Amino acid sequence: MAGTLFDSIIFGPLTSRRLGASLGINLLPTTIKFCSFNCIYCECGWTETNHIEKAQLYTAKEIRTALEERLLYLKEQHVNLNSLTFAGNGEPTMHPQFVEIIDDTIRLRDLYAPNSKISVLSNSTMLAKENMIEALTKVNNIMKLDAGSEQMFQLINKPKNRITLREIVEQLIKFDGKLIIQSMFVRGEMEGVAIDNTLDSEIEAWLQHIQAIQPKEVMVYSLDRRPPLARLEKIMEPQLELIAEKVRQLNIKASVY
């Protein structure tokens, strides 16, 4: 299945089930998915490595100009925003000027939309980059952690580089709790291999990671849009609530979406 891509730098505002009235910021190309993961559930579709190698990224100046124009317009229209959200066509922290772009966005937010937060939806793979964790702790950072075991991590997120789940967890611990974890739960099958991160063994391993990371909140959710992998099943709310309750038993806030 071909995915759904955003065709501009700035999109929305949209109504987000997690963030409210959200103005999207897409740092990535508008014609391809640009990501370090190839998640089986991604609404943008599959990641094509050969496309990434040829991609042209927007500059920090282009992004700053587009964001300022839209924020000025929305302010003149008296549109209230809950969040300026880095999302879009893949992984925003792959942009080489991401740290600079965060600082630009903070300045523009303070000028045009001071009551809104700045959110980053990230897959947690770029955290070893210089100043990345420092930049993310300036904003509302929402970091992905979908698996308890290395095997399930590889099956669900299918990283395009050689990063391991252990390396990701080690980086997430460095936030000292100043982060939100987002976890997608699914079950299905791909090429004859069963995929299910709701198994008791997977949940137990995932909870151990959560306890080590100590985030301020965990967002538990499942499919909301059609995934690229056809044989993938949405986990219903009662089971998601049971998972969230296990997080709460660790004295960590958990919300189901």
C-alpha cells in the first residue's frame, strides 16, 4: 500500500487525538518518506532507502519562513493552537539542522502563539547526535518505544540502520525523566512470521524498559489509519487499558488513545 504524505512544510491545524489543535511542521521531502525506521504500521507507507539517498531537504531558513507566515496568518484569524508539532513524512530529527530549527520554532512560538506547546514526535533513533537530547528537552518530546524484546523491535520498527533496542533505551534514560513515551500496540503477520507486542513476555520486557526510563507519561495507542501491512490488527481499548494500568502500577502516568 502507498502511504499518505504531507505536501507542504506546514500543514493544518489538525485535530490530534493526543495534542489537540495541532499545527504540523514537516521538515522532510513532500514526495517521499524520509525515515530511519520502516514501521509496519506507518501511515506514510514503506521507507525506500534509495529514495532517501537522493532526497533534498528543506533548509532551516525555508522552514522558518514558512512557519512564520502561517503563524502570522493564524494569529490574524484568531485561531488558537494547542501545539506546534514536528511530524510529517518520516523522522524529523534526521534533519541535519534540527537543533537550529527547534530554537527558531521556540522564538516564533513565543512571538505568535505563546500559549501553545512545541511537540516533537520522534522514533528515538537520532538521540546520539550532538546536542539532540538537549534540544528535545526544550520542548514537549514524545519518543517512540514499541517493543520489549530486540526481536519484536526488529519485526515492528524494521530500523534502516543498525541501531538496537538496547541502544535506544540507553539514550532514553539520559533524559532523566523529561520525556513522554509513545507506544503502538499491534498484532498480525508478515511473511509467515507472527507479530504481537501485547504478549505477556513482551509487555513484561517493555515495562522493564519503562521503569528504567522513568518518563513523565506513557501514551498507549493502536492503529487509527490504514497501515502498509495488510495483515495487521488493531488492539482494542480494553486491552490497551490493561497495559496502561500496568504502567500506572509503576507510579507513572499512562493515557490510552
